[in-house]
Amino acid sequence: MTNQTISIAIFFVLGVGFWMIALAVSYLARPSKPTKFKETSYECGIEPSGSAWYQVHVRYYIYALLFVLFDVEVAFLYPWAVIFRRIDGGQMLLFSELAIFVLILVFGLVYAWRKGALEWE
Amino acid sequence: MHTILHATVFGVLALATLGGAVKVISTRSIIHAAFWLFPVFAGIAGFYLYLDAQFLAAMQVLIYIGAILVLIVFAVTLTRNATSTDEAQTNGLFIPVLLAALVLVYALGTTVFNHLWPIESNVWLDAVPLSAAVPGVMVTDVSALGLVLLSQYLLPFEIASVLLLAAMVGAIVLARKERTPAATAGVAAVEAAPADVRELSNV
Amino acid sequence: MDALRNLAHIIWYFIAAHEVLRSFVVAVCSLVFMLVIVLIAIWMERKVSADIQNRIGPIRTGGLLGFVLQSMADALKLLLKEDLRPAGADKWPFVVAPYLVFVPAFLVYLILPFSATWVPQDLKIGILFYSAVSAVPALGIAMAGWSSNNKWSLLGGLRAAAQLISYELPLGLAILAVVLLYGTLEMKGIVAAQWQHWWMDLITLPALLIFLVAGMAEVSRAPFDLPEAESELVAGFNTEYSGMRFATFFLAEFSASFFISALAVTLFVGGWSLWGVDIWFAQHVLHMDPSTWNLAAPASIPFIMKAFWFFVFLAKSFVVLWILMWLKWTMPRLRIDQVLNFGWKILLPAALLNLLLVSGIGAVLPRLSKPLTATQDVAPIHIDDSVGLAPVAQTPPPLPPLRDDVPAPGTP
């Protein structure tokens, strides 16, 4: 473990701990008189009909799927971007290596677009 | 003294990872199974940080928690009974899965025990940077990763993009039906349905 | 007894290690900073919105001290409110979700360079830490929306998650343009490079625009506030939250708004620096000698300059925050399909194009002076010549690392 790791850990613990304490203080200070009507979920004032846990449309899933793939692409780009201006010479080669990588994925984006996967409907 | 501290950190991370994993397979509601993946992924990111592999840790959070876990949650909301706890827990594939798991354990085990790790056991407990243990073998630096990725491992790097493309095309083909007359008829049927049914199916 | 001694050892280890104590103090300071900023931002939001709508805004609490007392009153009210949970809610995800939103909002302050040498922790992965940590709230919001067992919450949560992940891509690509130009992920290095070469900010102007638009969507501010579109979804994913749990989301949103402004300033507008004017001022008005300043040795820079830079940073950040508020209160809300279309069909291709453009410019610009292996304490990696990359020098020349350079007075 280095100092940097310990810093991250301290920030994390402090963030969680502080908010736990804030909630605990609130727990001691606030009133708590739940009634049946306070505990119903809000549906514009009328009694809720049925559970809210229904099947949702597939379109959210498609966006998430495309996001995973592009996220991995962006992850690959970070090491490339860091060294791009740090090495001596070979920039055109580095540039073309990346251009091929990006173009293949742009092809995928165009495919998704043409197939209507980016349409909300 | 250090050993206790390191053992505590390791124990907490291992508990989060393995405990979460056990809950993933034992909880009965699949949306909870998806949520329990969070401590698993976060614990693994914690291990990477603990080993001073910051780039890997960031990637673990960025991709596994930020992307794949969200994808899994969306996938679960597609199912009919995401919160139902009376679905069957097993699907009769116990033997094949056990075999597959054993093969995986064997493969990982042979790698772990046969690979010549560049550090003596317990060296890391005293917070020696991995890179200092054996010079020139391990570098936990993003620029070093970029260098090898774009020279030595250029071909795998480019193949990765083809792999991503294949995954994208496959996903679109599977998840998205072409607008055939039959599909359009299905939409028309939905639109002709009573309003409350339509509302639920068009969320 | 043995366990007790071990415990004492562990505590002693923490206190004795100077660095650990420093980290803790810095973490507490960052937390206080975040809370104060949120108090100010809330008051500012009320005043700016009132101004735009031709009202006066809150005046009953505090008068001139309103920016402290009004927000304090708001916070106190939330603290004392009853905390309700719908009977049908999924208990544990409902309780955990606010943490997944709040903790990342606080964690990101770890890498923010407040002034030349005032960075809570200048991580090796720097800006990538922000990209990673800010990806978590999407899950927290989806979890909050799902577990509330409310139709509005579920819709809001799913929309929010879809929007957040869609705009993360252009945001990341805009950040990549900066990383590429300055060749480092470390925040100190990125600002120092802009301090040295102010004109490089001009190259990243298109990236700044992309960053701001994507950033507004990331913090769900109008015109991208449809996760909590009041007129359609009641309050979106936080409909069923009340009291302090609601405050979590509220606080995280305001903190994130400030942070995205501060990050835009840090990455694209020179951060704490004044593009060399500060050097001129220090030299000719304050009669200091900037040539002795060294960012790697904090003691070499006078405290007054660091404090000055801190205020420059705050001023710039609040100007950007004010622009975001101005946009928020003058724009109508978009529809979800418009938001996603814009993100995927316009902003993402634009960000990719911008990255290619910046890398083209970066290929023409002179190399960065810092040799690749200068900071590594190991033998350099051998690069296969046949691939075409120039081999890294076996013994790097003793050039000073870029980010520690101090511009000589009078040179751009």
C-alpha cells in the first residue's frame, strides 16, 4: 500500500462515515410517526394500483450494451493518449494505429445507427 | 505489526468479494443478485488498489461497476419477475457447471502455482513496490502499458476492436428485430389493446 | 492482551506515519470545503433563478448573511424532517442507494487541484480517477429508482441511468483530448502545462464545449434534468425519499455541479493559473523572484501566491457554475429521445472527431520534454524496433520533468 492508496481509503471511509453520522443525528432529532397512508407510494394522490416492478422496454438495455462496448474502447484509448506526445517520433504510426482502432468501432456505431438501434421509437 | 494491518485490509476486501459472490448465487430475487455484484466488483477494485495497480482499479470501477453492472440491472428489469422469490433456484445443470468450474479452478490453479512470480512471498506485506522487487519486470504505470500495447501487443490491440465490433453487431442483431410485417402487426396489436395494458407494455 | 497490544500498534502506526495523518486532515478539509461550497451553491442557485425570473429570491433569512443562513436553514429543515420509506419498498437497496450517490460525489475531490501545490492527493491516474468514480452514481440512481416501488421512480431511475451512461462517453473523449495534449493523467501536471503554455487552451476549446454539454447531462441539470422532471415524473428517482435521505441526492447534485465546473476550469481554462499574468504580477508588482519557484518543492513558493491562486481557481469555477445555472434557468427540458439522440448521434461523433483532430495537432506540435522513463525507477522497456516506434533512451537525459518546469519570466 502506498500513500496514494491510503489517501483513497481515508476519503472513502470518511465519506461513508460522515453520512452515516449525519443520518444517525437526523434519526435522533426527527419525528417518526409513520401511518399507513404515509407509507404508501405516491401516485399523484390516488391509491397505487399494483406493484411498480413491471417489465421495462428493451431499449434501455440496447443503450447500455452499446455503452459497455464504447466504454471499453475509451479505456483502451487512455494508455495511448498518455504516450502520444511523450515518445520521440512515430507519431504518424501511433496516429494510424489509433485511427484504425477507432474507425472499426465507428463502423459499429454507423451499423447501429443504420439498423435503428439508436432510435428511441 | 504491519502484518496485522495488511491482514485486516485483505480480510475486509476478501469478505466483501467472496461474501458478495455467495449472496449473488444464494439470494432468491435476481435483482438482488445483480445488486450483490456491487461489493464483488468493488472488492476486486480494492484489491487492485491495495496492490498499487491504480489503472486496473480505475478500469475495474469504470467498466465493471459503471457499465457492466448497469447493463445487468437493465437486463434484469427486462425479465418478468425480477423481484419474485419463488422461482426455482437451480436449472438442472448442476453437473455440467460443476465440471466447468473444476476446469476453471484447475486452469487458474496451475497458472498461479507454476508461474514464477517476481516477488518472494510476504515481501508485499512490507509495502515494497512491486516494481522495486525485480527491476525491469513489473511497471505499474499507464505510459508503460501504452508503450507495450502499441508496439509489442499491437495486433491484439487492433483485434480487440474487431472483437468489440463483433459484439456490437451481435448484440444489435439479437436485441433488435427487423421491422418485419409480423413485428409491425405485434405493435398494432399492442396499440389496439386497452389503455392500461398498453401503458405497461410501453414503459 | 495480545490483541490489545496489536491494536495499539496499529493505531500507533497510523499516527506515527506522518503521511497518513496528513491525508486524514486533508480529507476532513475537503469534506468541509464540499459542504460549504454546497451551501453557497444552493443560495446562489436561488438568487440566480430569482434574478432570471424577475424575482428577488429568499430575503427573510439573514439578509446580507443570507448565503450562510438561508442554506443552513434549509439543511436544518431537512435534518428534522420525518424519514419515510414506502411499505412496499425494497429495504436494503433503498437504504444503500444514497451512499452510492453521495460517496462518489465526495471521493472525486481527492484529485482536485485547488492551488499550485494544494491537491488532496495527486494520484498517478489523476483524471481517470474522476472518470471511474463518477460512473458509480448511475448504478446508485438506478437502484434508488428500482427499490422505491413507485412507477415514477422506476421511470426516472432508468432514464437517469440511460442518460448518465450515454453522456459519459463524450465526457471521457473530451477529457482524453486534454490527456493527449499534455501527456499526463496527473492533475498537477495538466494545470502546470497550461500555466506554461496558455495558448494550448485554445486547442481544447471544442473539447471544452463538448465537456460542458456532457457535464450538464452528467449532473442532470436542465435542459437535461429529465431524471427528475417535476412536471412529468413527480420527482423521478427520488420521489419516495424524504428527510436526510433526500438531502443526500440534493447535496450530491449540487456538489457535482460545482465539481464539473471546477473540472472544466482545471482541464480547459488553466485551473488555478492566470496564464502567466500571475507571474508578471508577482515579479513586477510584488517584486518576487518566480525563477526560484518549483512546483515539486512546495516550500519554494510563497504562501501568498498559493492563496492567490486558490482564489483565482474559486473565481473561475464560480463563473462556470454561474453559466451552468444561467443555462439551466433559460432552457426548456428536452425529451428523453431527444437527449439520447443528441448524445449518441451528435455529441459522440463530434467528440471522436475532436479527438482525432487534437491528436493530429498534437502530432505536429513539438514533443513534450519529459522523457517517458524519467519517473520510473526501473529499467526502461525495450521496444521492438521493427514495429517502428523509436526505442526509449536507455539512460534518460537529465531534463527536468515538464510539470516541474517554471516558465522563465518573459517567455511564453
